[in-house]
Amino acid sequence: MRFSFFPLLLPCAFAVTPKPPITPSRVVSDITTPALLEPLQGLSTIAATNGGNRAFGLPGYRSSVDYILSLIPRTISAAEQEFTALFAMVDDIQLREANSSTDVYIFGLTYSPSTPTSGITAELALGPAGLPGCSAEGYNGLDVKDKIVLTQRFRCPDQTTLAGRVRAAVAAGAAAVIVYHDLPTKPTAGTLIAPDPVGYRPAGFISLADGEAWKARIEAGEKIMVYFRQIQTIEERKTWNVIAETKGGDEGSVIVVCPLLFHPILRNNS
């Protein structure tokens, strides 16, 4: 009779302690205020040492990528994803009446063409209000050729509130376009969606109060000459995503978290 002996160590050798399942309450308990503040303070320091800016295309962004990579533990697989994207930044902008030294606040619309380095001095002309200001036909009967058009923000049929106003004025012959707000808030953002050197001319965004004040003076018969200068850099620049992934877990059950750096990505195989 033959006996085979199988040591009972086999089950012990492969015994592992199962990881506790991820639950909403466990995720919440793992998030603490100190753990959140530490990287935020680090990123704030990076911004402070880079002119207050960590935006894509600028040195502060690359420093932010390196900082985030330094925080990722060895238990996490991390990689950089390099690609290029369209960068736009207003380098210099100024708006004032030609006979005045007082600047009027203006936000440079993203992807606006630049003026000549010496700027543009021209008469300020009113564009049509409302829907007519969304097409060149709406300017029929208005003399805006080689002038700086003043028009109010309005949602056009193309679903833009700024680009459609600029395109229409340019098609009517404007040398530049100043859009004034339809809300009392300060203009701090605005885009023309994408560069178009043919369909656009230098364009900016001013407050409702400043726009209405100029509008009232023009409607009263006053001729207003304004000086407008905008220099904007628009070019392709390198950028990076940070992609971090847990080394263990179930490939069939993936949690994706996308915070903005822009954009570190954590892919968690839970």
C-alpha cells in the first residue's frame, strides 16, 4: 500500500488577509483636513514663487506636475502623459479715451488677435442691440468701417455671447470690438472659442457701467475717440497629465478620479 503525504502547509502558505471592501463611509473617513491642506499649501507655494500663476504653459505648471509626482507613494504606479495644447495669454492690454490718461478696465478675450504694438486709435461706434448685432446684415445702414465697435454681450443664434458679437462687427468692417457686459459683475473671463485671424479683430470685454456710459454719450451725439492696445500670445505648448493607478485591485471595477492640475488622474482598481 502506498501512501501519499501532502503537507498541510499549503493552505497556510497562500492564506492572505482580504482587503476590506471600499465603501462610501470608508472613503469619507480616509479624507482628513490635514491631508487635504498639505498639498494645497505646497501648490500655493509653487504659485507664489511663479508670479502667482500655475497655469498650463507656464513654469508654475511644470513645477506643479513635479510636486504631485513627488507625493505619490511607491505603492501607486504613476506616469506622465505629455501632449501639446493651445496656449493663450494676454501679455499687455490697455483701453482709454484718446484724449485721456485714465485707463478703462478691459479683459482681453481669449484667442483675440493682437493690435499693432503701437495700438489702435479710432472712433467708437455703436453696434446694433440684441439679435441684429449677431450678423453683418444687422449693421446695414451703420457706418462702422475702420472704427472700434461698442456692442453689448448677447446670446447669438450660434449660442455664443461674445464670439458672435465680434464676428458680426468684424464682417461689417470694424477695426476692433469692445463688448460690454449685460450684468453688473466685473468681466474676468471670456473667450472667442478658437483663434480666427480672418473672422476676428482685436477684442476685449468691459463692464456694464463703462459700456452704458459710452453708449449714452454716443447717442447724445458726442464723437468719442478711443485708444486700444492688446498683445496676446497664442501658440501650441507642451503640457502633461499625471496618471496614477493602484497596482492591485480588480481591472473590472475601476474608480476614476479627475482633480484639476489640470488634470492629475487617479485610476483606482478597487
